[in-house]
Amino acid sequence: ATRKLFPSLFHLSSHDLMPKDFYVVGVARTPMTNEIFREKIKSTIPEGADPKHVQNILNRCFYLSGDYGQPALYSNLKQLVDEKDK
């Protein structure tokens, strides 16, 4: 994700090639806040990128941690996606 996915999403977003209402949800077992997740994404964006474009994509990134074997993770994911789809 850090080598290919996030830089590609940034490129597409900064060239207005993504839907205006897109968002990205990262899901993994590692405990992490949205802010830490966004900092990880920010570190993948090329230096000198327009700060407006950087902030735009970072504001659309969210993180959810949990155990893949627990139904609560999927309930939380559904809740987050439903909230962002509004």
C-alpha cells in the first residue's frame, strides 16, 4: 500500500480523476488512530506536492483496527462506511 496504492490514489486525486466523494478505509489488526494512519499515508506522497491536494486526500482516509475473526470488526466497518456514504 505504501509503495504503490497510496501514491497512486494521491496522483489520481490530485489530477481530479477520482470521484468527488471518495474515501479510503484502512483495516488491519494493528491498533492505530486515524491521525497516525494519515501520517503514514502522508509519508508516501512525493515531496513538493501541493499541500491542498495532500490535505484533501488525507481528510478522506480513515482507519479501523480489529480482529478479523470477530464480528465486531465488521459491524464497526459497516457503521463507518454507512456514515461516510451519507
